[in-house]
Amino acid sequence: MKKLSVLVVGAAGYVLGSRAGRERYEQIKRQATKAWNRPVVQHAADNVEQTVKNAASDVGSKVADVAHDASAKVVNKVKGADDPDPMTAKASSGGTSF
């Protein structure tokens, strides 16, 4: 993945800094478009997209769990509950939850 990033940045720098003119720019653009449209590249891009979506979903679930636990601890502190376990404190406080 690092090599690809270096290649992309290098190509962008070359294109932006090139004094070869519009013709060279168009040639590079055609080659980049041709490479991007290759089935292997599209398959890799789809795999990366799916991996990112899965990771984002997992992270979102974990953040929600941590936020719920934190809110339960805050409620327990505010109410002055002695039991640090949010599940037991919830049962003893009449079942109030967020």
C-alpha cells in the first residue's frame, strides 16, 4: 500500500510540475484512466472499500458500547451508587437506562 501511495504522489507531482504541455498531460491522463479501469484494479478497489465499510461498522459498534458503559458510570456517580458495575446498579436503581 505504501508503494502505491508513493507512486500516486510521484505521478501527481510529475503531472503538476511537468513542462511538457497539454499533450503529455493528456497522455498521462489516458494511461491513468486505462489503469484505473482494469478489472484487477477495480477488484482491489472494491475489496478496500468493503474492508473500510466493515471496519467502520465494527468501530461504530465499539464506540456505542463504550459510550453506553461510560454513561452508565456517570449516572451511577451522579446518583451516588456504591456499586461500580453498571449492570447491577441498573437493576438496583429501578431499571432506568439510557
